[in-house]
Amino acid sequence: MAEESQPPSAPRREVVTGVPRGARRRPPAHAPARSEISEQTTLGTTYVRALMRSQLRAGLGALIALALLVGALPLLFALPEDASGALVWAVLGVAVYPLMWLIARWYVHCAERNEADFTGLVADPKDTP
């Protein structure tokens, strides 16, 4: 009850000290990859070459798959005439195109994934939303 009889005291004022907001951000230990590429340094050249190699691998994979698909067609044509008449037309008219579409779709998926990985590597963390 002794506390109720005392007059209310003024709010206590506290002073917070610390590093100013602008000084908290440390400069990066290394230059961002984007500047490495634009300045054409050795590291930037390595980044670009890695992207080019991964895109070349995807392109060669699609080319090899297409060559195997088209290269197998003469084997189909070499079948005896009576067994291959309708089969040749069915393969040439129907079956080849969906397979070519799947190869192209796979290539585009690989190329987009390579570019997304490269963009993630090169992007400055401050720029991401």
C-alpha cells in the first residue's frame, strides 16, 4: 500500500548508443561477379566460360539425341518392303515430330536452368527483392 501513496515519477529516459545505420554495412570482401565480368578480369572470364561450357554441353546433348533419332531412320528404311511400307510413313509422319519436340523442350529447359544458375551467381544480393 505504500506504493499507492507515492506520486507517479516521470518516465525514465534511456539513451541508445550504437553504430550509425550507414556504417553498419561492410563493403564486400570481394567485388561482385557482375563487376568482374564487366571489367573483363580473369575471374569474370572464368564465369563467362563456365556459362558457355554448360550451354555447349546442353547443345551437344540435344544434337547427339537428334542425330541418334534421325540416324536410326535409315535402319527403318532398310527393312523389307512388305514389313516397312506403312511403318515408314507412320514413323516419318507421326512419331518423329513429338520426339524432336521433346528434345527441343529438354534443350530449352537445360539452357534456361544454366542461365538462371549463372544469374544467381552473378546477381548482387542487394538487388534481389
